[in-house]
Amino acid sequence: MSERLQDRVAVITGAGSGIGLASARRMAAEGAKVVCADIDERAGRSAAEEVGGLFVRADVSVEAEVAALYEAAVAAYGSVDIAFNNAGISPPEDDSILTTGLEAWRRVQEVNLTSVYLCCKYAITQMRRQGKGSVINTASFVAVMGAATSQISYTASKGGVLAMSRELGVQFAREGIRVNALCPGPVNTPLLRELFAKDPERAARRLVHIPLGRFAEPEEIAAAVAFLASDDSSFMTASQFLVDGGISGAYVTPQ
């Protein structure tokens, strides 16, 4: 494993499982000091212990807790070089616009979009002091495509993450701060498994549209995160980085 991230400080939200956990492992393996943030204290603490990092419990939809997260990172390690804003939810009550209630809509927006806004605000504030940094925001392939089997608030939130990342990437480019949106396809995570276990037909309908014929593994997405965090992507900002198994490029998939 290369050490592209040697001695850099990475703050990862949603680090307790799925893409966040795989990314914590990958960044630590590449030399980063990792701050693992999660609302699940048990999972987040376990992740931090595994990678030799710092755990901070944070509800990333709450501004005071986000501010405290970045203060803790700087206090412990002296900087914030990488911010991977990854925390998100996809609850079953978020469905068609015809059935999704306002409470469910707002909760998804708070966790998936407002949290990214808050994390970007506090991460970029610190990075401006340093004159450099890489911000990676987890959007989704659904931000660039439409689906008849909708999760309306999730889709809208990820579209917002994509647009916000693009704007921030442009705004802060000349200050040495890069901001990119990671757009994964469906990933074999606990969140996806739980969602599709309740509706196998929905899983089958989605799988057929993936040219590679399978869901991504978290480690495959983590490799993309490490690339965006490193100097290997030094000329990338305000970009949508699709890692979707070919979904967004497909018209008809192989049989």
C-alpha cells in the first residue's frame, strides 16, 4: 500500500460502518491520522480503535456538534487536511413523493444535506488557515439520474450535495482547497442490505441496470476516496466523480 496520505489528518463522518469504515481503514493504511465521527458511539469508537485514530461522537445535523468535531481534530492533530463528509441515511419511509411525509423529507435533508453544509463550513474554515485541503462529499449516482422506484428526499439531498460541492470547489480553488463530490453506485453496505432485504423486488430491479452485474464493495469506493484525498487528484475540483459500475453510462445492459 502506498503512503500518499502520510501524516495528513482526515476527518470522516459516518466512519462506523460501510463506506466510512472502509475509508478510515484505507486512509490509515496510506499514512493518515484519522478522526472517526459517528452518532453510533460503539461503532465509531471501534473504528477509531482499529485504525489508531480519534473517535468523536457527533450528530452531524447539529451545528454545535460539527463545530466541536473539527475543534477536536485540530486539538488532537493540529490540522484538517481531508474532510470526507459521508454520513447519511436512507430510511424506508422515504419513498415516492406521493407517500413520503414531510417529517421524513426533512429528516433526510437534515442528515444528508444540511450535515454536509455544516461540515464543509467548518472544514473549509480550518483549511483556509492552512492554505490547502481536500473535501470529499458523498453524493450518489442518483444525483445525475432519475429512478421510477424513487426515494424522493434522498435523491433531492444528493442532488443538493452535488451542486454545493461544485460551487464550493469553484469558490475556494485558488486558496488551495479542492472540493469534489463522490457519486457511488449501489454499495454492499448494511444500509443497502437492510433496505433491499425488506423489498427484494426493488433490489432485483436495480441490479439489472448495473453493467458490471453487481453492487460495489465498500473497499472499492474507499479506493476512490483515497484518490480524491491525495495529490494524485491535484487537478480535480468541483467535479462529480462517478464510481457506479457503469450505471450512468448505460442504455441497455448486457444479458
